[in-house]
Amino acid sequence: MKQSLINKNRILAFILVLITTVSVLCACTKNNGNDVVSMPLSTPVVHELAAGGGTLTMPMPINADISNPYTVDTEEMLNFFSLVYEGIVEITEDNSIVPALAENWSCDSDGKTWTFKLRKDVKWHFKDEALDAYDIEYSIAKIRSYEGDSYYSYNVSKIESVEVADKNTLKITMTEKGLLPLRCLDFPIVRNNAPLSGKPDGTGPYAFESSDEESVLLKVNENWWKQHPYIKNVKLIARDSNETALASFSAGQFNMVPTSAITAGRYRQEGVSNVLDVMTQDMEVLVVNHKNPILSDARVRQAIAYLIDRAEIISNVCMNRARACDVPIAPDSFIYDSKSKIYDHSVQEAERLFKEALCLDTNGDMMLEKNGEDIKFNILVCTSLDGTRAEAAKHISQQLLKAGIQSEIVNASYSTVSGGEFMEKLKNGEYDIALVGLNMARDCDLSMYLEYGGECNYGSFYNRELAQLAQQMYNATDEDELKQKASAFEMKFAQELPFIVLYFRLNSIVYSDDIKEIGAVREPDLLRKIENWYISASEN
């Protein structure tokens, strides 16, 4: 199907793929000492012209396991489970957190122990019981039982302990203090001791109705604690690939298909179908080998960043399905500082920096030299199913050559089982520059990329000040501090460039023009605001 999901704590979560309203902002999340953080819900959206009803039809993988949300391995099933189950908190499109099963929370003086008050009006779909704190305790233990093999293993790895105070109150101690770690509490909650087999039983906006070998039907949960969705049913129909799903959309068999295809724009047809841009956490970067004495000079890395024409690559390679960025914080995040966007294409700035670093053309052959030798880099690239990675490498190579830097593209295969030749070369430092796709966790924990000996610090970079700024951002305990620390980190990152961020990928939702009020949508929770959507009355 669209793409496989890999645990968030693994750097190459998207190597395989890239081989291929009332907004509640952080005034709500301020927390000092024991202040209670009471997060208001969004005001219900009322559409005067919307008649409740209709069916949303979407793809799901063939032979999908619909019974266990903790073994999810595709984005299609992530969408399915998000309709059935809910988390302790929800993450909004700008990476703020808002209430879900917890209606409010407060923090102890240690900055990492949180007391959550659960909603009392939440009922399970098929069990006449209310959600309680033991359900959450059980869910965390269940995810831990997968020993790292669950999509949510990263989330619970950030939890140090859980203590049930009473049926509606529990304390969760995170491994570190701060607001950002709370983003890890968005995993689905299952019923205490409920078998994860057969029909799924959650608390979400839609409940399981029926299934067969080809499809699953969900119906609206009339007892949902939140605003009832307008759309009555959601039907997921098995398809063997995203390409087949898009063909089925063209044939009228689906009215919505999420896709990472860069050619999604061709499905836009006025009055018939729409294509919505979807920001992702999928970041394309140049990993720089800092053991190369030329690349260890920050001025050279800065010069390369100026040389790369991101706009050209985004337009000609990604077909405008990406957004340029210079830092590893998604540009739609509330903690993103636009001042960190520094490296607009400038050959003049690049030349100035090369001269400062004594990278010069001393023999008049138009090629830059260092210590009398021509500068030449090899660019490691993972062979890609859709060719975009290799094509981007060609553009980068040509852009470097215009400034007098020679390069050789080294293509290497990737294996989902062993990592293949690409991972072997990356880990062993057999490259100067490597094109790598990273899927960034929503909690913005960057320690694995920046700490000395970090699991994903393949370039062998370490700057103590930058690592400390990243940690201070992660541990910030109120919003003002968080924004301040994030800005300081981003500006320092843009100066040091431990790796060169190129852009964040955009995916798409292709959908029928009869589906209204979709609004802003973001991965990974594409259906977060489904209660506001409706299908025009003429189609019901």
C-alpha cells in the first residue's frame, strides 16, 4: 500500500519510502509547578447545509489485521485505527497538544511527573463500561510487551512509570521533564484485558460494524463524547497498492485516497475532485561526513547549503510536493522560527564562504582546490523505487559543479531486512555526502542525531553547545521557554549544519468534490477532524 510504517526511533523510517476551528495554542499548555493545564475543546462546527449521512470510502491493505492497533504497519491502517481508538492526548496540525481521553493534566515540581484527569463520559463501543485509568495502564503494559516491535514502542519508551490513583486519575512519569515528551502520549488506548483479536473495541468516533475478506465497514459512534460526525459510515476496501487505489478513485470506487505519489496533482479536476497538500514529518537531508577535513569546516557546509537550489529540486524532482527548510523542525510547527530559514540559493554567498575556507581555484581550471588538490565529493544515494532520490542527487551534483566542485554519485541498494549496501556504507562512513530520508518524531527529540555516539549520528558530528540547546528545548516546562529554547536551537543548528536539511515532504489527499469542510490536514493523523467533514446532501 502507500508505505510501510517503521518505529519512530529509527532514523531510516523513510529511507524505504523516500526511496520512493478554533486552534488551541500553547497558552493552554503553560505549566508552572502544580498549575492545572485545562485544555479547552474546539468549538463544534455546525454546517447549516450539511445533512448527516453518506459513506466515506477509502483503501486499506489486502489481508490487513483490523484487530490489533499495536501491530499497525501501514499508514492506511493507522488511519483506520485512528477512527476506532483514541489517545490520552491529541496532537494538532501545528504540533500543539489538546485533550483527548484526558480532559486536563498538571505537573509535579520535578517537571516530568504528570497527573491526568480522565473524562467520565467516555464509553467503550461494545462494552457497557466507562473508560478508566486501568485501561491506560494496561495499554502501556501491552505495548511494552512487544519489546520494541510495535509502532508505538518509541512512545512508551519515553514513559518511566505509571501509577493509578483512582479510576479517573493516574500519574505518568516521563523519562525526562518538559512539554515536548507529552507528544508521545497519543497512542491508542485499548480496554483493560480485552483480547486484541476479532472486532476492534475502542472509544473513537466510529465503531466496527462488519467485515469480510475485501472490506471493513465502520458506523458512527452515537455515544461519542465529542461532536458526532456528520458522515454516517466509513468503508475501507482492500487494494494491493496505492497505485491501484488511485485507479479505483478514478473509477469512482473510492471518494478519498491518501497518497505519497508526487504525481497526485493530475487527479485534480474542477468540480469533480480535489487534491489537498499534507505536511509530513518526512525530512530529506544531506548527511555530511565530518571526518572529511574539508567538510568538517562549517563554512564549507554553509557554502554547500547556499549552492543547493532547493526550489529547482522541489519543482523539477518533487513536482512541488515538498517545502524547503533549513532545520529539523517541521515548518508548520508552532515552535518553528522562520528566522532560521537562511540558505536561499546564492552562488555569491557560497563563493564568499569558500574563499574564507581557502577553497580556491588556484590554477584557473574553474575547479575549486584545497591545499593544491581539486575538491571532489562522492554522494551516496539509496536506489529508489520512484527515482526521486537519484534524480535529486543529479541536480545537487550539477549545482556543485557550477561552483567548481566535482562529485561522483554512488548508488547503493537498500534492504528492509538487513539495511543492505546503503546502510553498510552509511554506518561505516564510506561517503562524503549521503542523501537520507528521516522521519522525525513529533516530540522533537534530536538526541540520537546530535549526541556524541548517537544511534543516528552517522556523520560523527558533535558540538556540545548545540546538543545542550537541543536538550534544553526538549526539557522546557512552559510554552514561553519552549519557544525561546527552540529558536535558540534552530539558529545554532542553521549556523553549524551538522547535516544539511533540504526539505520536508508533502503528501496528498485525493478526494471527491462532494466531501466538504476538510480544512487543514496533517500526517500522521489525517482523519483527526473528521467530525467536521460532511458529504453534500445530493450524494447522501
